[in-house]
Amino acid sequence: MKKHSLAFLLIAILAVIAPTKLNSQEDVLFSNCISQLKSPFVASGQPFRAFLTGTEVAEFHTTFFSGSMYRVVACSHENNNILFSIYDKERNLLFSNEDYEAAGSWDFKIEGSVECIVEARLNPEKSTSGIAMLMIGFRSLDEI
């Protein structure tokens, strides 16, 4: 009976601690990511995040508006661990950080508003599982 009680207590403790540890890791990742969106950029809202394993690809949808300068930041617990690509809604490639040594961010201007698909995956040379977080910041072109 004592073994069952001890096992139950251990499972209960792990059930409480494990989600807290994951949230803590996400908080650290969020802090690291947001630090790359310092003034004059303003974070556009909630981060895009996904837990990825192997060759999984996360897909996020966003709209970039004319008259703004943007910064897309890709974060993970390892530098240059996220490969991301940005496509227009017809799936024409607009940018891929693979062409830039898996750079963690990209700054760009938009001439006209465009709906985009952002795909993120892990760099297979760095890891096989992890959290991918992307954040988008913007600033007015009037400030430039």
C-alpha cells in the first residue's frame, strides 16, 4: 500500500512541476525573443510558437501592411536553430533565412499590403526537437 501511495504522490508532484517548467522555458524564450524587438520596433502582438520534432513544419498566417518597416525574429533555445520562410498567399517565396546562414531576424519594407504564410522548422544540423517562436515587430516608415 505504501508503494502505491508513494507512486501516486510522485506522479502528482511531477504533474504539477512539469507544466511549470515548460512555461518557465517559454517565458525565458519569450524574453530572449522580445529583446530583439527593441525600439524603434514595436511587437505586433502574440508570438507565434510551436513545439516541433523532426521535420515538422509550423505554418503561421499574417498580413504585412503598406507603409511599415517590419522585423521578423525567430527564436529557439539554440542560436540559428529555426529555419523560416515567408511566402505570399500564392506560395511565391519572398524570403528564407536559409539563404542567410539561418539568421535569427529579417528587416524589410512593404510597398503594398500582402497576406503571407510564414513557415518555421528546426535546423536539422542543430536539433531534432524544440520550441520555435516567431515574433513580428513593426515601425512606421515615417520614423525613418
